[in-house]
Amino acid sequence: MEFQQGPLLRNIQSPDDLKKLTKEQLPQICDELRQYIIDVVSVQGGHFGASLGVVELSVALHYIFNTPYDQLVWDVGHQAYGHKILTGRKDAFPTNRKYNGLSGFPKRSESEYDTFGVGHSSTSISAALGMALASKQKGEKDRQCVAIIGDGAMTAGMAFEAMNHAGVSDTNTLIILNDNCMSIDPNVGALKEYLTDISTSQTYNKIKDDIWNALGKLPIGKDFTREMASKLEHSVKGFINKNSNLFEAMKLRYFGPIDGHNISKLVDTLEDLKRIPGPKILHILTVKGKGYELAEKDQTKWHAPGLFDKVTGEIFKKTFDTPQPPKYQDVFGHTIIELAEKNPLIMGITPAMPSGSSLKFMMEKMPHRAIDVGICEQHAVTLSAGMATQGMRVFCNIYSSFMQRAYDMVVHDVAIQKLPVIFCLDRAGLVGEDGPTHHGAYDIPFMRCIPNLIVSAPMNEAELRDLMYTAQLDTQDMPFVIRYPRGEGVMPEWRTPMKEIPVGKGRKLKDGETLAILSFGHPGNFAATAIRNLKTYGIQPGHYDMRFVKPLDEALLHEVFARYSKIITIEDGTIVGGFGSAILEFMAKHGYSAEIRMLGIPDRLVEHGTLKELYRECGYDALAIEETAKQMMKNLVTVQESA
């Protein structure tokens, strides 16, 4: 499908073409760029509001700076669509987030303009500072390094660690703080209130503007007046608003706040800042979803709305004649409320993902018992640990790929102290279009190697409820991990009575002959489909839903190895050190011998695509399981086919 491009945008293949425009033409190119994003995303899907909010900033940055020599680092990358379109990927943009298409995030292997790969938040300042220090070492005095970070990402400790270093670095590092009061959900915490104080201090802003305008009229050299203005502005900041010294206390020269949708002001400001040496921060105010009224009004809903009618704003939803299974995240969100209504010690914690994890349901119904701590995974884990020391039963809900950022806290603050924190790892396994930065591929091996930890995965919604029920019981005194995938389960009627599952106990779903399939978590449903199809070939595998990878159900495994000579393991995680590896370790430890095939995420980075496409590529969908079983049982298959 072809998408119409405006008359100016049509001729832009690189920032060099953008620089040929006059300053008076910049508002028009912003309008055309914004409309192109709306046109494509409405039909193809993707992140939406974030990129609309930085259209003017994207244009201004490439108009003023000498990219790619000057380095731009986009934090997270949800907002980098305009950047991609302006840097040679305009015609390929409709393939964004599609299988074998453009990545939804900046990616070094995709373009020289993508200076740093991003998908997780709060890395931009550290990366840009590293680039600036390298440039300084190489004598590249004219090279600019710019980090574009949202106020939501600024809450992470890593951002403050980087600013603390940047302030004393003597580098040309520019931090642009894109302040829109949003990450995916509304921002939380003291930093949000502090930035609001700065941006709404009418006295400070009026005096600052008056000083700047007055000095600009003096018949003195431009550089002198700006230097004088900077000194006066610094004094005003301290006198009018003591809180405004936060950034300058880190020795970062603070500029702003300015209107991030005023392209003329942005261009002038960036031109000025480019000439000012040293580390500095520019505070801009933007509106997430700018230019599309519905996205401005409901910014969470329009972060990544899916396909929609750009004229009416109707978001297209699939309709079904029969009840459909819910998303696992929604099963978690409703089940924790059921449990909390009976157990007053239950609390819910999430680092900035109340909508994505569905903890929002509990936040609405029990606002004092569900907490969004902002983009602070490490803090979320240790906060949960602190609560657990006081007898609370804390459900700490973190995406699997984000849990990587809090690994030390899981070991040091939870496992060593044997605190019964309940980790609900959402988006475990392949996640689809978000790609390798978001795939939850590694949590099985990095969790199962930690002592004092229980690691589990439900095959369906009923098991998720049972595991959550089990984890919060008073009899459980160990940290408890429950991993589950993105997307829908398999049970339309999922509100089943909850019951305790003995820790470390799997279940036999089906007896079989010669071949056994051992599954961990949701891929057990792929195995069940494959088993039904294998009947055609006379193959009757046994099927075991292991439920726990730590501790393993050794009694069940002894039964498996005593009865079956061929085994397939299936997991929605890396096969390196994962569930299949645990089965191999058991076999070696107990002296068994069997032919084993491990199916799961291979030992390589898996790119983006639909879940169906990625399961097929990685070789653990139902068809791949069927093909593996037929190959392992090829003698039987040959006999059946010849008969």
C-alpha cells in the first residue's frame, strides 16, 4: 500500500535535504511529517503518541545538528519515528515493526543515524556521555552528542548516575528533557512535581524572559549579552525558585523550559546551545499525541492503539461470535484483586507498567494497596523486599525483559534473605513486534540458577490463578517466580476456583508410547495441538506439564525416563541454560540415557514479527513440534505411510 507524502516531505531523503528548507518552511514540513506518521500508523500499527509529540524536535535536531557526525541518542525509541523518516527510511517506514521490516526502535545495524540501540529506558544520557568522552579523547572538539530523554525515563537511577558524571565531564553533552508528564501511563513521583513547579513558575519565567529580551536589545556583542543573560538567569533561578537548582547542582547548565512545539524557538535555541561548550540540559514542554486530538486527550490509550480510522478515531477491534480467552495480564489483574479482598497483607507493585501489567485494576479499586513506582525496576524489587520483611505478601509485577535490570536486587535483597516476594514476570518469552529488546528470553536460566527461588510457569489461565493463590499462602516462605506470556490464553471460561498447587509438582496430561513431550508453561498448548495431529501417523506421545523448573518434579521425571526413550522439551525461552537444560542435567545426574530434543528460543537474537511468525521461525510452534516428533519416530512414520 502506498501512502501519500506532502510536497516538502516527498523530496527529503536525508537531513541534508531538510537543511535546504528555509526556516519559514519548517512549520509545513512538521505538519507533513506528523500527517505521514498518522497515515502509516493508523493502517500498519505501532507506537503513536510519543512520536507525534516530538515532531518539531525531530525536525529541529536534524536541521541544526550535523547528523550523523553529531550523535543523537533517543531514549527508549518510542518517539523516533520522525527521526527514522527524516533519515532515509521514509519509503520503508510502512514496514515498521513488520517481519523483516524496520525495527520499531533505533537500531545501529539499520542506519548510521541510529547511533545507539534502545528499547529500555534511561540509557541515553550514559550512552551520549560515553560518545562525548570518546570524541574528546580523539580531539573531535566540534562534535556534539545529544541525549533525548523523557521525563518518565528521567526517574530511573541510571539517568541520575549519568547526570552526576556528565556535570563534571567537560564534554559537549546536551541533554534534552522532553517533559510531557507521561511515559506509557501518567508519570508519578516527586520529580514530576518538581518539573511541574519549574514549568509553571510564572514569576521565574517572566523575569527570565524579560532579562533575555532586554539584554538582546543592548548595543553590545551578541556573545557578551548572552553570557550576561546566563549569569543573571542563574541568579534569578536561585532567588525565585530554590528547587530549580537540581540540575545545576550537578553542574549541568539548565535552559528552559521552552515550548517544544514552537519550531522557530526550538531551532533558535538549539543553534545557541550548539555554540555553548560544556554539559547542559534543555527542558522542553511537549504534548504526547500532539496534532491528533484524541491522542492528546487519552495519551495512555493512544500510546500504541493498534489499527484505527484516522478520520473518526475508531480503534478497530476484532469481533467474535463466541467468548474468547483473556490476556494473561488481565487474568493477573483481576485475580490479584480477588486474593487481596481475602488477604489484607497483599500489595501490588509495578515499575511504570500499570496498564501493561493490568495492575491498573487494583490501583483503581484499592489505590492504597497497588503502587506504580515509575521506571525504577531495581527500586521496585527492593521496595517489595522491604515490605516482605514486615510480613506483607507483595506481588511485584515486572516484564521479563525489564527484570534483567533488577537482577542484583533479586539475588542480594530477596533470595539471600529468603524473603517471600512474588515476582510475576509478564511478557515472558517472545513478545512479537517489539523485538529483541523486549523478548523475555532469558528469565528461566537467570532465575533458576539462584538459590532459595521457586520458578514456575502456568500452561493456562487456571494454572496462573492457582500459582498466584499458592504463592501468597502463609505456608510459603520463599521467593516465588511466576512467568507468563504476552497475549491471550486458552480458556474463555477462566474464572475457576483457586486451589493450592504443591510446589515442585508437575502433572501428567497424557500417557504415551516411546516418546514423551515435557512442556513448561504456555507452549504446552502447542504440544497438545501437535499430539492431536500426530495420531494420524500412529504416534502417541506422552505429555507432561512440568509447571516448575525449580524445583523440578523429580518423581515425575523418574517416571518419564523409566518409560520413554525419546523426549522433547518445549519452552518459551532460550534453550541455553533453560528448562531443557534442566532436564538434561537431571538425566546426567541420575545416569539415565535418552534421545532428547530441546525446542525453544535458539541461541541468537530473534528479531521482530508477529508471535505466529516468530514461533515458526524459532521452531517451537505446533507444526515444529509435530515435525520433530515425526523425525524422532521416523521408523514408525515410514511404516504407517507405507501401510
